[in-house]
Amino acid sequence: MSFHKNHVSLGIRDSVDYPFTAYFNDASDEKFILNRLFSGRYSLKPNLREHAFLYRGETEFHAPCVPNLFRNPKKAYYLDYIIYGDEMFRLILSHPLVQLLDIGVSLKGRKFCFEMNLYGLIQHYYNKSSLLDMTSDINVAMFFATHKYDWKTDSYTPIEDDCHEPGILYYYRLDIRRDFQPQPNGERLSTIGLQVFPRSGRQKGFLYDMCRNNNFNSLPQLQAFRFKHDSAIARDINCVMNGGDKLFPPDILMKHWKNSSRNPNIVSLDAVKINKTRNPEETVDSLIIKLKKDYNIEVVDYKPVLSQQELHEYFESMKDGSFWKEFCNQIYIPGDDGSVMQELLDVPNKPEYEWAFKEDIEHTVDFKKGSLLKNLNCVYE
């Protein structure tokens, strides 16, 4: 019996409307559960059936343990860090499949709009945020606990120094009564899970959103295990994860963002406008002045979007249907007799959705229909 069953009545669990399907389902551990959120949208959550913990691995103990946004104790204003995330936010929203899933698709007469944690994605792709990564797969946590990252080469190598500071494996105890609910101090556990871009799915990702001056080590539901680094074990883990390629497969977002032609001293006006939607005390002009004066970052009026060549390569990759089939086959739909999944698999062939899968189809995206896309209204006003 799972410990969760001591805390909640199961009710009709085999249904997309049941809020705890990620905990109670008949899917294999590899599946992502179509999970209805209280907002009415749907996430693709890593399976938590029979899971007592989430995990986080670090190569050594950090006190305090905080997200990368807050690791400079002398820094109290984060505009320079966050503006690059806003730039990527704008870039991600130019992807046709992101647009479609945000607006939603109708399956068996029911609208499914997908919740995409874009700020979680921003962190997974080289930007700073207030989020700490966690995973439901202990093997993923073990990889990060035994491998050091080289920013210059964007690669992980096993720690082979047996005298290295002890590594840390965190165990975050799940509790269905509080998981994914806002906490009194403003912190919150959230899902990233399966996305259009593959990293977060491969890493069975969850996120813990923290506030400045708070310490992950202080969470009452957290336990930590210290271990001595062992070069042989690290190499074995490296081999299992194919040097990290299993967790970091190449994709369109990674290739675009790492493009050497991107100038870190320039950001788009669109990114500034998006930033302003979360900073009502600022104006576009005040943000432009601060970026220049405090960080020597110029604001230029251009669109941070996927290039025509990148979109062409995306549409070419969709022609044989393998990407969409693989994406859908990772999903478990509670209560489905197979008919909902069949409609999901057939989405690329439906005239109202084919613009997201096939090149040169005339289509105008109504940003107001999306949850994330509505952030672009400010860009076109």
C-alpha cells in the first residue's frame, strides 16, 4: 500500500478529472500522466505512483542551498539575469507546437489546454531563475551528484577525485496534502515534466520555486544523504547516461540559444515589454535605462524568434510523424479506452491544427486564446 493512500480518498481515480492521477494510476513508471490542474489546464507529470520522494543531487554540500538566481549574496536586483529569461520566453513562444499546446486541442469533444512551465524550461536551457530542479528518478539525481559541469564545453564529466568534498543526495518527502500547493512563505513545488523540448522529460523534472533569503536545506520535508565520491561508480553512472546525452539530447532550442552569434550585451524590446508585465512599478523606458546604466545591456527592436531555417528544419522533422508519435506514446490518459489517445495521435492530420505540423500553411495565431501566449499581447500593442 502506498503511503499516499493514508491521506486521501481515492474516489474515481481512473479519470482525467481526478486531481491526484499522478499518484494513483495503472501506468508504468516511464509514463507521463495527463493531470488536470486546478486551473483547468493539463500538465504532463512524471508518474508519482508508489513514489515516496523526489530527489536532487549535488556534487557537494552548499550552505545555503539556493537557486542560481540568488547565489550572489551581494546582489538584490536581478534584472540582468531575468531579462535573458524573458528573451528565451519570447523565443520559445515562436515555436508552432508550443503555440498549439498552449491554445489547446479538442479530443473527443473536449478541449485540452496544456500547462507548459516555460520558466522551468528557461532554467533547463542556460538561464538563471528562482527554481531548484528536482526529479522523480533517483538515477537522474545520482548523475548530477557525481558529475561536474563545464560551462565552456556545456558538458558533464564524472568526478574521479576520490578526495573531493562529499556529494549530497536530497530526499524530498512527498505529501499529497501539500504538494503543488502555494506555501505560506510563497514557495511552491511545481511540475515541468514532458515538454515540446526534451530535456525536462528525460530528467523526469519537477521544480521548487524559492524566495530570496530562504534555504532549501531548511525544508522540514527534506532529508540529505552525504556520500564519499567514488571514481568507479561515477564512471558507471556516466556510462549508463551515455555521458549525459540521455538527459541532454540536442534540440532546436539548445542549438538556437548556444549560437555564437548571439550577443549577450543586446536584448530585444520584446523581452523588456514581457518583463514589464511582471514589474508594474516599472515602465519600458525605465527598464531600458536600467539595463544600459547598470548592466551595459542595449535594447534593440528585433524579434527573438526561431529563424525561417530553424522552422523549416522543424517542419521537415515532422513529416514522417515519428516525433509526434513518440511524444504521444509517453503519455498516459486516465480512463481512456484508447479513443482519446487515437485522436491525440491524429492531431497533425486535422485541418484546424495542421499549421503547427506542416510548412507554408497560412495561419494567424490568436494570442488571446493561450495562457502563455497572452503575454505577447504587450508586444503587439
